[in-house]
Amino acid sequence: MSVWDCCVEEALAKLGLLQLLRSLRPITPSLEKLNPEASIEGKKDDELKVFDEMQPWDRASVEVEIAESTVQKWLLDIPSSGDEIVTEGGAIKCLVDHPQQFKKLVLFSGNDYLGLSSHPTIGRAAAQAALEHRMGPRGSALICGYTFHHRLLESCLAKLKKKEDCLLCPTGFAANMALMVAIGNIGSLLTEGKASSDDQKIAIFSDSLNHASIIDGIRLAERQRNVKLFIYRHCDMAHLNDLLSSCTLTKKVVVTDSLFSMDGDFAPMKELAMLRKKHGFLLVIDDAHGTFVCGKNGGGVAEMFNCERDVDICVGTLSKAAGCFGGFIACSKRWKLLIQSRGRSFIFSTAAPIPLIAAGHAAVLVAKREMWRRREIWNRVQDFRDLTGIPIQSPIISLIVGSEGKALKASRHLLKSGFHVTAIRPPTVPANSCRLRVTLSATHTIEDVKKLTSALLQCIRFQDIAINGNSNRFARL
């Protein structure tokens, strides 16, 4: 082996000892549910087909199949790179050719909250765009990758978020990185050619449980030496107020997830709005898990709490409830110009292909018009509450069980019972707060939820569940 091979081997061995090796577990969507051609037959090219109730193909967003070889590796907790489905000849085991070698599962671990990933109208929009434009110009948005389709989607998202404009980014992660770096750049630009002073520094106040993309973006911003970071206790507005009051810097930014991805709780939006009026800070929210799910029109958490005007910048994604791919930043035209000029993860990334953008645009329209999807997902939230007695707040259910071993044991039990629910472990969550992260979808039925809770009852005591960090107890297995 080469020197680098030895180094990698040693690093992998260390990760193995620390139980930090992670696995790719290939799944296959349920092909029998997908028959989009029949559903859109006879429709005109420019007509958007929407539905007022669940259709058979919607189940493909939550019904998947997984190779038995993958199941066995999962049950034995053997690290995998997905190669167990590769045959000796180099081919990939196909569900159509080897149906007996696959196990059916109901997906309770994805972020496709509205089940739009299998919507024929969205798939057709992508296919039609691919036929007409192929992938479109390949280059960064600032060079040649920005098209009419990108502008159309940006305008649609700006309207949804009730902001002046919007900037598309390759992913939600890239969107947060670009925004945080651009914020830090303000201080650098204002002090260029001058002696650095606190007058030009920017204070960023970040919730302790914010997403990794926000944390990494702030770290990059800090390297410009014009940012000072303050971390406030999770959703603790008294702590945030104290930090704001004692901070002597005039330029202040508060950034928070709106709906926290690992705990399923909401940021205290109304209290944040009140503090914004008191302290005059810039309020930034990452609405990745709230967009299209929350609010009457799917405008997100700010719409749900009636404080859209109090949010200055809203980061979002098309990769979750929209069932597509990509991120965005809804903001003013002034902020858009700054981010597209200084946000490195935007500037140096190739723009998304036109078919993805066309699918995203169709998803925004479908999500807004098919309001039954929002109604159904919140019905499933209530169903879970009724069946378990656990006072969950959202479609994200965090069942904290404590140790890594307990989380893995519970996940394996659910796999045997026909449910795809992964154990969330460090570094995603702190040590001894390992959990099962269950997510609900509009395309789950009440029967799905009943079967899931029945399987959970066999490995977890609901009365001992720690919810959103508000309990020191962990579920007993």
C-alpha cells in the first residue's frame, strides 16, 4: 500500500474504534406505484395537473424496497459503501430482475414531507425541460448557468416568502454558507484600508442547535476577523436578550433554524420578533423544514406564526417538502446583490441544470395548490400524538434513547418490522443523546402510523421519552 493508503486505513480503523464509520444503504422506490404516463395522458403541455386527494403514485414517496444483502449488513451493523448490491460481473442488482432479493419497507426517515417526489406533474416538468433544453448551459450562475427558468423560480419563491427577491443556490447547505460568508464580508469591506475597529465588526448570535451549514458558514465568516460569535442556549430568549443587551457592537445578526431538524421543535418566532424590535438586529431563519409544510399557503414557519415581516432573510430548500433539489435565499434585492457578489459557495458552484429548476418551479405551484397535503401531514402529527401520548410539535419526531447501542438496537427492530427508521448518532447529535428520528409525510396513512407505533411499543416505553431536550430521561428499551 502507498503512504496515503496506509494513512486512510489507519484513519478508518480509528473511526471504527470510535464507532463513527457511516454506511450507505441503497434503497429502491416502489416501481409498482409509479405510472405517471397514465396520470397525465391527454394534458396540454402548458397545463398544470393537480389533484385534490392522494393518488396511487403518491405511495412511492414512502414505500421503498431494499436488497436483502443490505438488510443483513444493516442488522449486523457492518459498514457499507453500497457495494453489496453490485454483482460479481459489475452489474447492479435490479428490483425488476431480482424481486425476491428485496425487502419492502415503509419509509419513516425521509424529508419528503408532502410526498411530492413521486408527483407526475413535477416529473413531467423535468422531463419536458430535458427534452427541450437538455441540461442547459453548464457554468456558474454568474458566467452562463443562469437562465430564464432560474429567474422564474426565484420570482415564485420570493412571492411565496413575501420577500423582494430570491437567490437560488446549489443546495440549502450552500445557501447558508453563502449568506454567512457574505455577512462576514460586510465587516471586511467596511474596514478595507483602515485599522480594524469594533465599530465595523459584526456580532452573530446563533442558536446552540443550529444546522451544521449555519455553523460552518459562521466559522468561515469568523476567519475574516470581523465577526464576533455569540451562542445562546437552545430557544432561550432570556439568554439571547442578555447577550444582546451586553453586546456593545452595533451591527447584530440573529440566526436560527425555524424548525429544528433533529429535535422537531420550533424557534420562538414571536419572542424573536419582539427582541428584534427591541434590539434592532437582522433576523435570519433557516426554514428548510418548514417551507411548504407550515402556514396556510406553505410559506413556512414565519407564515404560521404571522411574523413574515419580522424576518429579514429566509433560507430555504427545494430538497425536502418540495421533493426536488436545491436551496435558496429569500431577501431584499440589495442583499441578493451582495450575496451573489461575495457568497463563495454560490459564486464558485455550477448552476443547477434546467430540468431540476423546472421541477422545482412545478413543485412550488403544486405544493401551493394541493392544500390537502398540508392538511394530511398535520393530521398524521395529531394521529401520532393520540396513539402515543407524546406531545410532538411537528412532523419531525425525535425519540431520544440515550446510548448509541440502544438507538441501533431500536432501529434494527424497526427494520425487521418493515420500517426504515435510522439511528441518529454523534457527530450529528451530542454523545448520549442518540435517537430515532421519525418523520411523517402527507402520504402516510393512519394505518401506517398505527403499525409504526405498535412496533415502537415493542422496543420503547413512550412514557420515558425525552422530547426536544425538555426531559432528562431517556426512553427505556
